[in-house]
Amino acid sequence: MNLLRAAILLTSALLLGMPAAFAQKPRQIITIDRIVAVVNNEVITRNALEERTNFALRQLRQQGTPPPPRAVLERQLLERMITDRVQLHVAKETGLTVDDAELERTLGRIAEENKMSLQQLRAAIEGDDIPFSKFREDIRNEIILA
């Protein structure tokens, strides 16, 4: 019996000590991104809005234009992003597209207007931490919206 009692006491001690041994620290919740708007089953994320806001602020600084308060600028940009998504959705439903040849001609004109070659334009865009593929799609969308 003493052996059984010792085993029970040892088991009890281990079980009582286990929760402390396996207790985890409270986990910190980290928000990676969040949805700020939904347009026709497409989301606009906080990161996308932040990226657009930072880009606009850089452009305004380069032009020497004082920016509006950040909250005002973000609201204006979000409204623009929503409007653009709605218009692009309508364009897609009606079959309006821009082919690659037209896109390349437009990119060539943009480079020419900035007194650059297409390769220099690409380097300048990527130098601003904007992937050239994203720039191309933005130009494609701008053509559609126009």
C-alpha cells in the first residue's frame, strides 16, 4: 500500500505542477492588415490605402504642395479607390479592355514625355519602390477609366 500511496502522491504532484510548466504566455494579437471597404466582392485593405496615401504625400512633397491633413487625404483617396473599383467593374462587365500593344504605346509616350527611355522609366519607377508590373496595371486601369 505504501508504494501505491507514494505513486499517487507523485502523480498528484506532477499533475498539479504541470499546468504551471505548460502555461503559455498570453498571445499578443498582431493585425497584419484589415479591410476598409468592400466593392463588388473586392476588398480595399488598410495597407493598400496606406500605400496610396504615402505615395500621394511623396508626390505632394516633390511638387512643393502642402498636403491636407492625413485623415482628409485618406478619406479622399478611399473614395477615389472605391469609385475606380466600381468603374473598373462596369468596364469589365461590358468587355472594355486595353490590349498589351496599346499599353506599351502609352508607356512609351509616358517615357517620352519625361524625356526618358522605357528602361529609364522602369528604373525610375522601381527606384520609387513601385514594382513595374503594378505600375503597368495601374496605367492599364487609368486608360480604361479614361
